[in-house]
Amino acid sequence: MSEVLLEVKNLKKYFTSKTGFFGQPLEHVKAVDDVSFNIYKGETLGLVGESGCGKTTIGRMLVNLLHPTSGDIFFEGTHISELKKNDHKKFCRSIQIIFQDPYASLNPRMTIGDIIAEPIKINKLAKGEELEKMVLQLLDYVGLASYHRNRYPHEFSGGQRQRVGIARALAVHPELIVCDEPVSALDVSIQSQVLNLLKDLQDEFHLTYLFIAHGLNVIKHISDRVGVMYLGKLMEVADSDKLYADPKHPYTQALLSAIPIPDPMKKKERILLSGDVPSPINPPSGCRFHTRCIKCMEICKRQEPQLKEVEENHKVACHLY
Ligand code: SF4
């Protein structure tokens, strides 16, 4: 396996959901609760789980849009709090994000050219003619034409707007891009175009992706490894092929059973999860999945299973292993 680009250790993010008379926190939403993982250079790590499982919160902490409650983030082996001023700037530039809703993430009053040029100007990477050349080049990389630079976001389709979002993320030469459900808001026919574009750009610029999605079907073709999250915790992490061929965690098995097979002759038994996802304010004791797990045992209600390696490059948090 290649070099570790980013290491996340015991990351937590609690949001205060209720305060007392004097503003003291009384209740917390445990959005991310003690999550650790590595992202290797050049790979795509998929992060998947139902809404509210904490995957987007993790992405936002990595790009500094949210501050962790506790935990450590190491970039190329150095703790981000120990980075010197210039290295910290480089770190911020090195991790960019593409948002789910491309329209909401683009300033409607700015032309596409200005939107793409903005991060280049802020980071003082180019100006004048060179800046103009960079913008045109970026438009070309994402499959847009030079005349698009004078248009406004509302003049574009969803897929084109997402291409603009990708161009803006690329503008500062990042190493890691957090792709936060970048195709969820797009038509199915456009989704594969954007996924193929991301794959091509990864090959060309040696990019690393953290690809966040709520369904395992979307990330199958783009991810080298996949992490499955449930209620703020990582339940399973494995190489993509292994995870799809031999899912170990009952939650992953249920998620995979929900993906339809494009062959009417083949039958697949669907594992139906009963009930809703419990509240992250007061998550279940022991294994957080025990209230919905069809394989739940007595120990699951009392003791929290740790994420441990059960096979090479295959980690699971479940008492069955
Ligand atoms: Fe199910 Fe128990 Fe495994 Fe949790 S630890 S997933 S409840 S079998």
C-alpha cells in the first residue's frame, strides 16, 4: 500500500443540542464519535452510510469547515496543530471540497470565470494574463468551453455546475479532494459523466479522494477502499472488492442486499432493517447497531465492539468476529 497522506485518530464531533439557563450544554448530538482511519496517497476512500451517520461531518472537519471536539488529524505525518504558518496554508490548500448541491455552493452574482479565479487570487497563485490562462485551462480540464467563463451559475445545468465546482476545487492544486455526495443531486445519466470526469482527473493529477455517498452502489466503481458508517462510528473498512464480495458486518450486508441486480433471472434476498436509525443524542448501549441487527446477541447490548482487522485490509466492528 502507498504512503499515508492523511491520518485521522479518535476524531469526535459533538454538537450541543440543548443548553441550560446559563448557556451550559445539557445535551449533545454525537455526530462523529471516536473515528480513526487513514487515507493513502492516490486512492479513493469511499465513506458510506445513511443520512445523519456523520460522514459529511467528517468531510467538513477535514477541510476546516468544522472544528473537531477532540481527536487528531495528521497530514503527511505531521499533526495539523504543529504545522508552521506556511505549511498550514499549504495544508488548507491541499484539501479541497466539492459539495453536494453545486448551485448552493456557487455565488449566483459571480461569473463562472470569477468563481474559478477567486481561490487562485486568494492564494496568490497567479494574476493578470496567467490567471486568465489558468481559468481557461481549468474549464477545459472539466469539459467546459472558454465562452462559459462569462456566464452565471443559473445559466448552467446541474451537471455543468458540478463541473464548475470541480474546476474551483482543482484551481489551487490540491492533493486530497473531499467529494461530499457530488452526484446525489444529479440525474442518473449525468452521474456517470461526473464520476468518469473525477476518475480521469484523479489519473491526470494524481489526486486522492474521500468520496462520501449514502449508497454503496454509487461508490462501487470509484472507490479503492470503502468505510461503512453507522450512527457516528465506523463499522467496517475494507478494500472495495472484498467489501462487495464478502461483507462481514450485518449493517454492510443489509446495505448491499438493497442494491438491485440488473439480471431478472437472479434472485437476491433483501435484508430489511427494522425501525429507524436511533437518535445520536442518546445512542444505544454496546453495539450501536444492536437495535436493528438480526444477528444481535446478549453481549452486543452491553459491550461496544472495537474496529479490528479480521482479515488482511479488512476491519470490522462486530462481536461475531
Ligand atoms: Fe449485530 Fe452484535 Fe455485530 Fe452489532 S456486534 S452488528 S449487534 S452481531
